[in-house]
Amino acid sequence: MPTQADVARHAGVSAQTVSRVVTGAARVDEPTRERVLASMLELGYRPNRAARALRSARYRSIGVVMSDLTSYGSVRTWEAISRAGAESGYAVALVPTTGFDRSAVAEAIERARDQAVDGLVIAIGDHLSAGEDLPLPDDLPVVVVDASALEDRSFVDTDQTMGAGQAVRHLLDLGHETVHHVAGPASSYSAVRREQGWRAALSDAGREAPPLQRGDWSAQSGFDAGCRLREVPAVTAVFAANDQMALGVLRAFHEAGVAIPGRVSVVGFDDMPEAAQFWPPLTSIHQEFDEVGRAAVDVLLARIDDADVVRRLLVPTRLVVRGSTAAAPRKAIS
């Protein structure tokens, strides 16, 4: 196998320069770095990860502990983190939890440790059992994604409250008297914050929040909630906590012959790619999953370099208006 000395001779640089490129040191100008990387590729040189870790006390690897691998948001978050980690020169190891209780999360963290990681991104979308907190390690850099605000820990998340407010204000600005909400499961951090944002936006506008409809993120639960809402003549606007449930709401009203958006307007959350292909195309709150993943990795790497760094970041959302929302029907406006 080629060695660093072979790469140095091929690239016409010193062995120390090759070592700096391998370890990601900043003291190498870009043309030289590119020449060394090209020589590595041509010679088939692969850095010895174990030896490099012994020299630098770094494994160039991060672990990602996740509690949900089925929802659109979780999959996109994992993709974004893994891509951002790779772009930063880090291997990314996925460590799923077997449950949502404290012991399951602690066990997943220990499994991540066994994979020799420099730090952890923990994305636990659900609350733990009542009275329990995340069992975060004190001796390993950690960034939490999609969890409650942690005053003494670094975390990155979408600004869920902001997104819910954007949805509600959009519908109120169209003349709807109030906005009904199909919420996600009460165990979900994201669902709770979106519900809080819905209530706060209505309160700020001087409107009373109507009875809540609870779903489980699935299109079927959205359909069931939509069937209940279509029995209430006063309903003219619905904000669903994710796009899948919004799809179910659209179907429920369609089957009852209720025109959307002529009679009822619907807004989702996530802005999944398929949202533009719903009929009518779904107005939704866009989450910047790539930005969340990139920020989580950036904050974690900062923590790895300096354990005292604490950063708390909320990534803004934006409203994407499509054909599922329109002005309130005249009867509702009068």
C-alpha cells in the first residue's frame, strides 16, 4: 500500500504537508491541498484511520442517535446530517433507539460510544416518560436536534412556533374567522411546539382556539380528523401539523363534496416534494432540513474543538402558497 512518503514524493511536497492534508489542518494553501489529494487518488492512498486517531485523539467520526426512522422529517434530517458530516470529512454512524424511554436512549448512546465517535447528534423526536430528561453524556460533545430548549446544552431545530404562526396568519389574512388544527401526537416535541404556535397566533389575533383534532402524523389520522371536521359547518380553515395529515384532510373533504379552497382552505407543514402534486396543490410551511443538518454538524464540530461552546439555533421556516388556500367564503366573512 502507498504511504504518506510516497504521496509526498508524487506531489512534490514534504511528508509534513501530506500529514496536514490528511488531518484537515488549515495551514495548507488550496492549490497544494488539491495537488496532494490528486496524488492520493492516483496512488490509491488511504489514511490509516486507527493510527490517525491515536496521533490526534480524533476519530473523524460522529454518531447520530435517532428515535424515528419512518417520518418524512426524520428521514430528511438524517440525510442532511450525514451529507453535512461527509462534506466536513467525518464518517457518520446512525444509531437508532429501540424505544422512547430513558433506558433505551441511554443504551443507544452507549452503542454510539462503542463505534469510537468524536461527538453525538441526538435527534429524539418524542418526549421521554413523564419526569425524565434526555440522559446526555457529560464527557462527549453533544448537539440535540428537535427537542425542548435546553438551557445548558447546544441544540438546533426548525423554528416550529414560527412556522405554525405563519400558517395561521396566512389563513386569517384571507378572511377566515378562526383556524382549526390537526395536531401531531402529544408525545412529539415538534407537534407540541406547532400546537403552541397555533394557539399563540390565534390569541395574538384576538381569536379563540377551536377544539383540537389529534392525529399521529399519518394520512389516515388526517383523514379521520377531516371526517370529524367536515361535520362542523363553521369550519373554513384547517392547519395540519404535517403534509401527510393534510393529505388525509383533503381526501375527507373531497369525499363529502366540500370544495377546496372554495369552501375550506388547508395548510400543511414540511413542504415535502409531493405537496406540489396534491390536488389541489398544498399550501405548506417549508422546513430547511439541509440547513438544520448543516447547522447541527457545524455546532457539533465547534463543540468537539471547544467543549465549553454552547450554541442554540432555531432555523427559520417560510410559507409556500399553493392552490389549497383562498379567501374565506362570503358567509364566513359577513
